[in-house]
Amino acid sequence: MKCQQRADVHGKTKTSVMESDKEILVEYHQKYAAAKKRTCILVTAIVTAIVLIVTAVCTLGVYFGVYYSPENDKASIKPKSLMGQSCSDPCILNLVESIPDNLTFVKGAPLHSSTYEGIMSLMANAKETIEIASYYWTLNGQDLPFHDNSSWEGESILETLISSGRDKKIKIKIVQNKPKGRNNNTEALAKYAGAEVRTLDFDKLLGNGIIHTKMWLIDRKHFYVGSANLDWRSYTQVKELGAVIYNCPCMAKDMGKLFDVYWYLGVPGTTVPSSWPSSYSTDINSNTSMQIQYNGTAATTYLSSSPPPFCPNGRTVDIDAIVDVIHKADKFVYIAVMDYFPTTQFSRPRKYWPVIDDALRRAAFDRRISVKLLISYWNNTWAEMPLYLKSLNVLKYSDYGVHTNIEVRMFVVPAFTESQRKIPFARVNHNKYMVTDKTAYIGTSNWSGDYFIDTGGIGLIVNQNVTAEPGNVRKQLEDIFYRDWDSQYSTNIDHFNFTTKGHTEL
């Protein structure tokens, strides 16, 4: 049609043209218009033919690629480009916990190996390298002003680590947050075990923040990720949860890339690259997860990281992973974290940051997902946190015409002895995990804006369907959540007696 309109325009002559030329001009423009019309029809026909050919090829490709694929009996089929790598390593994933002294559960409640046992086992398996990323180090009882005999597990870990470098000649590399004073533990490791120690100064790198990661990486074959700091209290006085993965080079090497980012940034004077070199990139992420077997049970898995500037090409940002897990849940989202704020906490000025909060409200309201939050309460809880939690909890009431299934409970780790009461920054549920009907997420960050904007942290994501298989990590984590949720240490927020407290990062 456009071609015909253009011919009509060209077919008009000005009144100033001489009569003798008029017939010539009219004849010319008529021929021109006809030619343009034929050209337009020809082009249209060619384009149509090309579209039909391409469509036919694509249709045949889908037909033969899907209906004649050996995978066609699976419930969900992804294009090969989105299925990620396949790992044949005999990966073992053990959940590990620190259960504070004197904290007990009912008979038959799920219990796992301790964090101490997991870390000691990792070091026993080390043959060449031990790489650690940590917030701070207080493994010796004398590192704190108050001494308690329960510090022996932390001291044992430090002694074993020193022995690994000194006696077994294992290469030790440590990345730590910039300490406020001296770090006696890492100084001892450098002196007696030959450890290489690098420090991350987030004030210089990003203007704010800390490294809050808790990572052990052994021979780029085994690793730990979880909530436990390099602190003796994290083994006997603070409730922790993490994962120890053995014989899994395919994922340990990807964890190594996370460590390499920290190691690079620990060089004095280094700045965060605007574009990371390709050697730091990964193709294991939320879009192309690793196809794997943990404990003989099929899963897909990947590692996430924060803050965004620390994420080279292909790395899923930690907050994106968390929101993605929430969005993909079909039935429930259960969360156990120490702190929950839809704001920033430590940056100034503080800002509203409802990324997770909005995702949970939408899941509960739009998709009728069951949402449960198990949040910690201790001597250092901020007084404002219950206000945000109550605004979620109130949505469960149907009196206002709102029919959502959100419930918040507070978890308290009691101090059973006077000595336990005197230990600073202890007796708290320090967990940082989420479990849905599809996915287990184990992280290192508290859930407020700062931890995802300018703080170093990582997460392990394991996607598994609902199954009662003993090796199913997702189901094991769900069972741990219900153990704590139904325990005597958990109270619905509506019936909880809050008092004003302060807060310090842990």
C-alpha cells in the first residue's frame, strides 16, 4: 500500500509544466508507478517465502529435538542451551549444625553432624591447599575478655590449621575483613603455618561494607558454606547451619572462582574492575545450573554472590537468587534468618529496601504460597525489627478480607547457666537459610539491604523435587526448619514479649 501511495504522489505534475511535456511526464510516472508496484509485490513475496521456510525449519527442529528426544518423558524439558553442565563427580553434601550447649530437642528430632566435626573433616582431607574467606577470627578463648571452657573446639580448629601448614606443608590462603585491631589468629597462622593472608578494605573498595562470607575450600575439591564464623562461639554457643560438600570438584572449582575474586581484591591498592577478566566468569548460574547428584539424589545447583560489583560475567547475584527461589515456589517458602529488615541498617542515610519483603507478600497474596519466617531474638535485636515482622504477620488474618498464609515466629536460644549469660554476643540462632517445596538455599548473609548492596556474601542453591529419599538435601532442610518451628524455643510473634535492645553485626 505504501508503494502505491508513493506512486500516486509521483504521478502528479505541477501546473507550471508546459502542455507539450505533460503527456511525456504522465506516461513516465505511470510506468514508474507500475514498476514500483511490481517491485513491491516481488519483495513481499520473497519475504513471505523466507518467513515460511524459517518457520518450517524451526518447527521441524522442535519436533525432532523434543518428541524424538530420550528426555521426552520428563515433566519439564529445557532447550539444551539452558540445561547447564552435567557433573559426574560423586558429590556428598552433608548438612552440619552448631547446637548451643544445653539446647535440646524432642526425642527423634533430626540432628546432623556438628559444624566442628565438618570443619575438622575438611582439614583432615586436605592434601595441597586450604583457602578460607572470613569476616573475623576469634578461635581462642583468650581472644575474648570473658573465658569459657567451651572455647576448646575453636582452639582445636586453630591448632589443626596451624599443624596443617607447619607439619603437612599444606598451602593456606586466607582472605579476611579489615580488622579493627590486631588479628592474633591470622598473625599466628602467617607466622607458624606460612599462611598467606590478604585483607579486604571495603571502605576503599566500595565506600562501605564488610566481607561477611564464611567459606572453607579444600584442594578445590571439598568446601563449606554456611553461617558459622571463625569464632569459638560459632561451635558451642551460637546456633549455626551450613553445608559441607565432599568429592565435588565441579562445584568446588566454581567456589574457587568466588575465592579468586576476594584474593584479587585483597592486593593493596587494587580497585574493583569495571569488567572482570574472563578467567573469573562462570556459566553455572540460575539460568544454567549444574546438573548433579548430591548423595546419589538428582539435583541442579549453583553458587550466588554479593555485592553485585563482585560478580563477574555469568555469576548470579545473591539477592537475585533469593528472589528467584521465592518466585519459583509452588507451595511454601520457609525462612530462618537472624535479622530481617526491609531497609538498610548500617549505611547512612538509611534507605527503604523492600526487595525480599515485596517478593514474600506477592508470593502469599498473588499465588497463595504458605510463608513462614523464623527470626531470631537475643540481647542485640533492634527494637524496630518486630514492627516490620508484625506487618507481615498481620496479613494472615481474614477479618479484613485478606486471605494470606504468612506466619512469623521468634526463636530464642536461652542461657541456661550464669556463665552462658556472660558470654558476649552468644546464645542466638544465627541461621541464614530458606527452603521451599523445590529448593534449598544456604547463605552467609543476614536479610537486610546492606548485606546485598555492599557486603561480601555467598549462597548455595540446591533445586530438588519433593521426595522422601534419605539423601534429599532439600527435604532434610525442611525437616530442620519444622524441628525448630515446632520447638519450645519458638513463639508466635503475636504472643512474644519484646524489649528494647541494641545490635552488633555477627
